[in-house]
Amino acid sequence: MNLNETYQSLKTTLLAWPHLFVNRRDKKDEENHKISWSNYTRRNLVNNIRRSDLIEMANTGQYSFQMITDGSLFQLYYEFNNYDQILSVANLAYYSTGELSLDNFQELQYLDNCSTEPDHAISMSESSDCSENPLIAWMRIDYSPHNYCRPLHHSCHFHFSQFPNARISLNAVPSPRQFIEFIIALNYPHLYTTYRLNHTHEPNDLTQIMTYNSPCFPSIDSNVYNILPYLRIPNH
């Protein structure tokens, strides 16, 4: 997959899930050979993320789009070589707001903005009450092909918030469509059932669903797959 194919995968996917995503900020940056989002700012990848951090991401626009149900954030970043043909870096992330609705999350954003006023009460980010500023659940896939594909730090790996030091190897980088499909199935099973499954909870059109895995990025050649369990990205 090249730059244009990857961005087309993203656009097609968002259209295939109508009315699920809001506040789109995704962007194709042809000059810098990237797919990211408007006002993209590079940040260090951290493990312990609280709701205040998520609100700060939303307030500064550091996301590709949000789920309309709960305001959860997606970040899709793909960087290609100078010819836009070979993927050189990828970071794909999902940050959950928890049990909040989109309206409630936006209200917290508004309150956090107001807290910057001098005479306002202490902001959420300064609060010591962890019940008001809980750790949030997140999932992230990182791809750095310049890293050697070793067992404990594979060039493409999955991070989970509850196990921040764990890195689960992947045999390929997911396309935007594959990543979004996976996140919805895992975190919004009722929506996945409505859109993709029949009354027996089987795929309503298996042939069509399989086409969602094309185009895709090539599999990574690594002996790690002969040593430890890993996640397989469908390749059709």
C-alpha cells in the first residue's frame, strides 16, 4: 500500500460506518509523505494516561476523529518514504473515554478550558482525586521497521493500557480499515453486530467482509513468529 491507497482506505472506511465518527481531523500531507491529522504535534508515547490527558488531546486537536457514542479518540499516523511507496513508520491508537457519552466528554472539555481562567477552581489535571481523573483504557500499534524484529520488541507490536510493558508482535501493519474494524469489533460489539452480523451473530456477508482486508500492507518476514504467539493481520 502506498500513501494514496492508505488514505483512500481511511476515507472509504469512515463512509462505510455512517454516523459513527465525528470531528474529523484526518489529513494527507503529501509534502511530508504522511497521513496524520490537522495541527499534528509529535509527542512522546506514554503509558499512564488519565482522563485529563485525553481531554488535553481533544482540546488541542491531537486526534484523527472521535466516536459519536462516547467521544473516544482515534489517532492514525502513517509515514512513507520520499517516493510514497514504502511505509516507514506507523502509530495507530485508540483512547477510550470509558462510560461517558460524547456530550459528557465535551462538557468536561469545556470545564477544563474554563479552568485555565485565574479565578477558576483547580482543574481536573491538578486534582489529586483519582476518582475524578481516572486512568483511561487505550490500545496502540507501533511500527518501526528500522528496529530489529526481536522477540520482546518486534518492529510491529501492540500495546495495551493494562499491560504497558507487554508488546505483542504483529505479522503486518493494519490498514486504516483493518484497524478501525478491529477496534469497533473489540470495543463496540453491539455496533459491530448491527452493521456486520446476522441474527445468529455470524457474518451477514462473509465474502464482502473479507474484501475489507484488501488492499493491505505486506507481511513482515521475521523468525519471531516461530518462537512466540503473535497477532495475524489478514492478508487477502
